[in-house]
Amino acid sequence: MDLEQIRTGVETALRELVEAGRIGRGHIVVVGTSTSEVIGQRIGTSGTEQVAERIFEAVSAVRRDVGFYPAFQCCEHLNRALVVERELLRLDPRLEEVGVVPVRKAGGSMAAYAYRHLPDACVVESIAAHAGIDIGDTLIGMHLRRVAVPVRPSVRTIGRAHVTMAYTRPKLIGGARAVYSVEQAATPEGTAGCD
């Protein structure tokens, strides 16, 4: 397994997600990873810290440039809780910390690695992220905001793991008379009242 190719592939895909979803400073990006799937094994069977390290390095590189908060999803044995920096917990009072330390056999190699390497890491039960990358079909959708928009990455696989990505957008409400952009609001139709 070419570990440098793994790092490069994750960084490329994540930069595409950031661009497509206009992800910026303070946004939250969920990272779901099966390191077992990356090395061609069934999810949850052969976790590897070496792969987790390269993925973490790629996420950290993009994060330095963009300023988002990563949230590393744990495996099903920890109910898909997420490893985040405690700073994010302080910024969002809706986040609820849970008492657990992820390890390879309960949490997964990626979450365990992130817990040991994120500054002041903690685990939260759930999150409503602005975007996410899923490496190995770990099912991150439960941690995305309500309206997810799929992004097709140029990098379709990391190692042997399938890659899917999505960003979220605000719900569009209204009907035929609703306006969804400032430009539309400036037109005569957009300034008409609800008489």
C-alpha cells in the first residue's frame, strides 16, 4: 500500500469538497474512515494506524489552509460518536460530550489516532456538519445537516476504499413566489408584496 498516495488522494478529494461546498473558517467537516477498507479488507477487521496517520496528515494540511474543524467519526461500537477539539465543544453548546476514549477495536483506528493527535480532544455524541468525506462507506450522513449535496470527487478511491463526499446547504422554503438570491430580490418580481 502506497501511504503517500493515500495522503495525496485524501488531500485532493478534501480540497475539491472545500471548493464545491465553499467550506471556510469555523465550518465543520466530518471525516468517516475505514482504514480496513483502505487496505482492501472488510470494514472493522484490519484497522491500521499507518493509514490513519496519512489521512490525518491530509486533513490537517487542508485544515491549515481553510480553518475548518474536523470531526472524526468513530465506528458503530461507539455509536458513531465523533472526536473533535474541545474548542469546538465550547463554541457550540448543542454538542454533548460523552465519556469514552476511542481505541482501534472500539472506535476505529482513525478515531483513535485523531483522539491522540488533535489538540485537547474530546468525544461528542453527534454533530450537524457543513460537509463530510466518507472513505470506505462508513455512513456519515447522520452527522450532516439536513440538505446534503453530493460531490463527485476526481479521486474515487483511497487505496481500495470507495470515497463519497457531500456538502450541505440551507433548506429552501417557500413556493413559486419565493426568492433565493439577493440578485432575484432586486428584480420587480422580487420586490412585489404579498397583498
